[in-house]
Amino acid sequence: MTKTKLLIDNLKSVCANYGLGNDGNEFKIITQVFLYKFLNDKFRYAVKQECPDLVKSEAFSAVLMELSDDDYSDLIDSLDPNIPRLQPEHLISHLFTKQNDDDFAKLFDDTLRQISIENAEVFSVKSFTGAKDTLFDELSQYISDSSQRDAFCKALINKLFEFSFEEMFEQKYDFFATIFEYLIKDYNTDSGGKYAEYYTPHAVARIMAQILVPEPVKGVKCYDPSAGSGTLLMSIAHQIGEENCTIYSEDISQKSSNMLRLNLVLNNLTHSIPNIIKTNTIALPHYLENKFDYIVSNPPFKLDFSDFHASLDKDAFKKRFFAGIPKIAKTKKESMAIYLLFIQHIIHSLSDTGKAAIVVPTGFITAQSGIEKKIRERLIENNWLRGVVSMPSNIFASTGTNVSVLFLDKNADSHNIVLMDASKLGETIKEGKNQRTVLTQTEENRIIETFNNKTAVEDLSVVVTKEEIATKNFSFSAGQYFEVKIEYTDITADEFAEKMNAFEANLSKFFKEGNTLDLEIQQHLKGLKYE
């Protein structure tokens, strides 16, 4: 772990030394070079597993170059489809030997371009139109001074050559989740404009996954219509088992889609990369006719969608947006409640036995009317609500909005719906200028076990029927179902008489003060004259 973080720091240092520190292109360089290194080592590791004799060779790329075309082709064909297809001249060890050649930057860029072309089928992210992006950009071009490009690429290769991932490939999600978070920590913020990537805390992601998937499942399809960098998808894939599920996602952000691709590669989910679609999920849904077994989502809550509002009110979307489309705001268009469209899209996208977990603003669960209430009514009437967990304030460092997680299940138990108020749990920590609430591992487990066991716990959870929810105006707030407790204290007759006398004395005093005030007011009124 320490060595991997050092590699990332070293790559950032190279960028800083060549004037790209905190530059808009630094994100592309760091993540793509890191991905190149990872794919290089993944290929080496896979080849050595297939041909153990190569492990003994120090000149790995040279040995591969000596293979005939047919032998090399057979070797490539024997590898798992998730393994990148590289040629010997694509390897970092080969580039390391060529770094003193003229035009090294061109060789570096050409190498990455060839890898992109030869691996496009598996590793490319598609847009709604079907166009595929490139796996790698020509990274040297980000150095404006052309005379510095060779030196820049040499510096990158030297940092990559010093380190190997190969001994880490036996480790799984927990290791690479931490690495991914460290890799993108400077780039995945919610201050990046209109379509910002909102980061979901791991505690929330784990709670969602472990409540959604309490029992083993196989061969399932998992989907996130607003995937961001993929925290929720990685968490549920880890809970199910990467080999037991296929991932599907949509997100409007190219940056998010590239982050998600890297996350899938790191987490042994390369087979799902072709299912990443860069699109506007609400206006141009790629998976509109698809149905999914598990859906997780932390959608944007507010967004100005006035520019494509008119395109939503068409026949193809009538069934999808059953509760309605929020009107265009006259002011503060950026506060339009787009999350209501995502909730309806998710409901539409569930299979007949599908399950979903959606992060929503807590105000959604108690709104007295409007689209919010229509959605809640549909969930109750169709027996699709499994329960709700209201999270502590500031569990998201980036927003002060209180959030709840809505759990849907097409086969929910309508007589045992779990409503939980976890808002009092957690401890507050400071992160920069923000304060964030962090759940302890014990609290996480308590939420998961209480929910999955359908347990009523005083001041934490209630278990209610669909009929009870209907009588409360379809409120999903646990607090409205908690018993109101009145504590009784036994007192003697003398104590009772003493308390009553005190009450009477206080009342007499207040009445006298009131009479005095009445007289003063009347006197003032008599003194008023017309002028």
C-alpha cells in the first residue's frame, strides 16, 4: 500500500516538475499513466501464470519478442478475456531500454495509441451514440514546450519501472478501493461545475450493499444510472462477488466514466467496461428497455434541467415518469429536483424481482404532496418498499442536506416495513473546512443487522405495515411511528394538594396581572385623538 501511494505521489511530482501541478490535464496524465502501469503488470502477471518458465527470465519483454508470431498468438489466446492484449514492444520494460532514443515522447505516445486500438473492444467507454473513446490520450502533448516532452516521458517511465503491482494481484477489493480513493482524491470533488461527481462515503456504500444482498446470489445484473466514480457499484459487486455479477452504468460526465473504468479494472470487473455508457440518463437513456436485478444510486439532488425539460414529456417516457416531471423553476433553476426523475427511472428499470437502494434528501420521505408523495404512494400500493434508513447529518462532507436511503424490493414484505432513524449515531470529525459525521464499524453493523432482522429498537427503528404508513399520509419517517412515552410518578395526597395550591396561586397572580394590563390598554386607547 505504501509503495503504491508513493508511486502516485511520484507521478504527481513529475507533473509538478514540468509545470502541470494542479493543471486541468494533470488528472488525465496521472490516471492514464497509472492505468497503463496497472495493465502492463496485469499482463505480465497473467503471462507468467500461463508460462511459469518466463518467471525465471529477467529480460521478460526480450523473451516474448523471441517467440514466433504463431506462438505469441497462441499465448495471447490462452489468456482470460479480461487481460489486456499487449505486444512485447508495449511493455514498460521495453520502453525503459529505449528511453535514450530520439523522439522518445513519440514512441511513448505511439505505444499508448496502439494499446488503445488493440484493446478498444474490451476497454473503451461508449457514448449514447455508440462512439468509443480512446483508452489513452497522447500524453506528451500536454507539455506545451515540445523540447521538454522527451524528458517528461522518460521521467514517467523511470517512475513506473521502479515499481511492480504483480505481488498485489492476490489481494482484492479492500486494497484497491483504498488505492483508487488515494489516486483520485484531488480530482473527485463536488466543486467541478454543473455535473459534479458526488462522492458516496464507504460506510453508506457498505450499508446499502449489505442490506441489499444479505444472501449469496449469482449471475445478476447491477446498475447505477448516476454512477460517478463507481463507489456504490464496487461495493455491491464486492458483496455479491465480482465473478457473480455484471455491472452496467450511465453518467453524463466523461471524467466520471473514466474514473469508473479505472475502478472496474482495479477491481477485477474489466468484463463490465463495455457496459459503461456516457450519456444523459434522464434525457437520453441507453438502458431504457433493460431491467436490472440490483440498482444502487446516489443521484444529483438538484440540477437545472430546463434545457432538456421539453424532451421528457413524450410518449416513450410516460410510463417511466409515472408521478410527473418537476416544473421549470422561475428562479433558481439550479435547484430543480432532478432526483425525483432518477427515482422514477430506477423504479422503471427494476426487474420483476429487482431490488434497489437510493440515496435521497430526507425531505422526500415526509413531503405532504406533489411528485414525492405520488412516488411514495406507488411504492406502498405495489408493496415495493422494504424500508428506509435516515442517516446522520453531515455524513456527506460535501453537502449539509440530510439524507436517507430508500430500499426497494419488488418482493417486499408489506407487513414488516423497516423504518430507521440513525440520525443520532456517528461521531463528528473535521475534514478541512468541513465537518463530517463518521459511523463506527459497530454502528454500521447495528444498522445492517437491525434492518435485515426486521427488529424494532427503541428510538432507532420501527417495523410497520403498509396500512399504518397509509394512515400517516404515506410518511416514511421513523420518528412519526415511535411511541410517545408518558412517565408517571406516584405522589401522596398531601403532595398533590400542595401542587394544586401552587398552580392556583400562580393562576391568580397571572389573572391579576392580566387585569392590570387590560386597564392600562383601555386608558391608552381613551387618550388617542384624531388629528
